[in-house]
Amino acid sequence: MKRYLRQVLASLPVLGLALLLSACGGLVNHRVEKGETLYAIGWRYGQDYRDIARWNNLKPPYTIYEGQWLRVAPPVTPWWQDDYPERAEAHRRQGARANNEKKSSPRQARKTPPRVARSAVPREQVAMPRGRWRWPVSKVDGAKIHRVSKHRKGIAIRGRLREPVLAAADGKVVYRGSGLVGLGKLIIVKHNRTFLSAYAHNAEFLVKEGDSVRQGQPIARMGRTDAGEVLLYFEIRKNGKPVDPLSYLPRLRQG
């Protein structure tokens, strides 16, 4: 486990730099690689797959192609629309005056209703309380569960090589592959519009992309990390952002 933690911590500066550059606009595009899905790309950059779809004008079922370039960071807002509504209004009026001066016709321009940014509309939340989840392994021992680091909210569950990995809730497999560095063979399951779960470091896949899975169904077999340790890395994301799995999974019995 210590070797795995060192490996994860060593990759954090690189991940942190990528996220920082993304936030600053330096890393805003991603070239789609073979086997990737929009869900996996969102997982890599810490973005909700629906936001990436909106930034790239993609519609369900979000089909993407190898070699395609996708925006993976929010579009930059013009400075006059940033923090000061009065600046935005002044800019709008200035543009309207310039357009009126260019027009030779005395006809009055048609009034159009103001556009509302999509991001201003609250996203519908789908609740999945603690009772809706189960542990992704059949036998859970608190001594085998470790938080990877304070920088990552996922948990590492040690177990036996090729032990069945179970779906934590009903859902659909939206990614199955090895394209995310440091996670080995990875499965991502979409449970609803709000929640995804991920199962990393598998030795073997038991399901395909597009398969519907039931809670408790074996979806993979536990494998080894790059450091040689047998474990499952498990993560839950809500609207694309990682959350604490222990706040959703059933509480472990003490003693």
C-alpha cells in the first residue's frame, strides 16, 4: 500500500499542473484517442461530461471519434461580462448605437428577448442516499480500506487477486479501457444524470461498454497496481466532481 501511495502522490503534481493549466485556459483542448468516451475524458479532466458536450455542441448519445479535438475547459468570458453587469450593459448599448448608425433604413430593429446562459440554470439533482449503494467487493474489512491521499477522495480496497469486483449500484457501463494513466484497466458506470462510479486496477473485464448492470453484479476481477499491489481503487463522482465514497456506502460494523 505504501508503494501505491508513493506512486499516486508522485503523479499529483502532474495532475495538479494539468488542472491548473485547464483553469487558466492553457489546456483547453483534448485530442480523442482510440477507445475513449466522453465520460472517460470528463473523468480525466475533472469535468462533467454534459458540460464538455455543451462546450462542443454534442448531443446524446455523445458520439466522438478518434483524432477529434474537444474543448475540456469552459469558454473564456469577455472581460466586460465577467463581474460587472453595468459594463456588459454599456458594451451592449455601444454596440447597438454603432449598428444603428450603419443602418440607412429608418425601420426599427426587432426586439429580441435577452439570452440566459445555460450555466445559470440549476442542474437537476438526482439523490442517491446511503441505502442505494453497496460495497464493490463481497467481503469488506475495515483494515483493508485506505484513503489514497488527502488530495484524492477515492478509496483503495485491498483484496485477493481476481476477486470479483461488483457494481455498487444499478447503471450502465459507459467506459471500459486502459486509457487513463495510473488506473490500469478501468470501468466507469453511469448510474443516473448525477452519479458515476469508477473501478480501477482490474485484471479482467466481465462487461462491455453499453451493458446495463445490476447492483452486486460482477463487472471485473481485481488486479494489481503498477506497484504490484492487489487492490481495487473505487471512486464516486457527483456531477463530474469526486465525492467521499464513505458518505454513500453502507457503514462498516465496528469490531
